Amino acid sequence: MIIKTPQELHEMQQIGSIVAKCVQHMGESIKVGMTTSELDNIGADFLLRHGARSAPQVMYNFPGTTCISVNEEAAHGIPGKRKICAGDIVNIDVSAERNGFFGDTGYTFLIEPVNAAHKHLIDTTKAALKEAMNIARAGVPINEIGRAIEQVAKKSGYKTLRDLASHGIGRSLHEYPETIPNYYDKRDKRKLENNMVITIEPFLSTRCTSTVTASDGWTLTTRKGNRSAQFEHTMVISKDPPQILTKV
């Protein structure tokens, strides 16, 4: 989406704030022993109270309100009977629609007691997001986002999940540019445009570079023992630092 009017910007700011506060509220509500379905219900109630609808449900008939992925699961985890345990890595991805506009954000939470290696993965993924946003300016090649993410990952000994990507967003959950890779693709000649709305969401991994789809048809998993992390913001691109719409 290219923002063309103040009203469009206002609507994107509103839905961005809602999804950001939702994922924060869900993270604060996590308790050891609760199921991912119970955690999802907390997110569903939050979105309902704020007049927003689950984007995965609206767009793809996803069997849950939010995506909750635990440990070896990298993304698109279906909320269900799985219980959250001490020491788990829990990724919550919240995307929603309000008044025809979409916002998307993700955050990876560490459950006490925190493993030092897990914390390092989390911190590095946050750093990758920061570096990618630092170079995201109008006129910059889109593949520089992937380069920034990949460089941070490699420096700390991590890999990027190459089959998961950032994307454009606005009037739909996924818009042009539909795929913004988490690695440098020299063949990609696209450039960021002024007032373009995109997400940036690095997926860093300890061992794997790709995922497989679980038998449920949705959850994207990695090898046993692998751990991954994702952080995501929706933002408006300009010649200055991007305006983050999902910052609490």
C-alpha cells in the first residue's frame, strides 16, 4: 500500500496500535501450564473489544485468532492443547483488520527460567530487525533489507529461514511487495517507495534454513532441537527513518 491521504495513515496507525497492544497483552498473560488455545482466547477477546478482526481468519480461514508457535515451531502455529512449559520459546504473531485496513506484528517471548542461548537468539533477532529498519528508506533496494538481516544473523552464528519473509500490507494482509526475503537476493531489482507500507520480520534460526508444513496443514516447523525467533513491525517508508505503526 502507498499511503495517499491523512485518513489512510490514521487508519493504519489505529490498527497498528491495536495489534501491538494485543501481542503485548498476550505476552504479559502467559503462564506456565496454560494451553496455546487459552492464550489465543486472550488475544481474541482483546481484538473483539477493540473492534478488530483476526486477519488470518478473514483472509485464509485460519483455525485460530492469532498464530502461536512454540520451540521447534517457527510460524503459523495453530492454537490448541499444547501446554506452555518452563523454558519455552513462544512466538506470537498478531495480524488484524479494522475498517478495511490491516496491521501485523510479532514478538518472541522467553518463559522462565530463561536459557542464556535462547536469550542470545532473541537479542540477535531484535538487532537484525533494528538494522533492517535503519536502512529502510525510499529509493533503497528492497534486497538491502535481507542483506542487513542476513549479516546480523551470520555474525552471531545463526541462519535465516529463507522460506519466510516480510511483505507489503495495507488494504490486505499481503500486498506488493508480497515477498521481502530474509536474505540478500542480488536478482531482486525492486526498490522501496515513499509512503509504502511494509512489514519487516526477520526469522533467525539456530540450525535450519527452511521449514516444513506440519500435518495440520498450517504450522511451519523446523528440525527437532532447532530454535528460531521472529520480531515484526509494520511501518511506513519515507526518506527518513520509517514510521513504526506497531510500536507500543
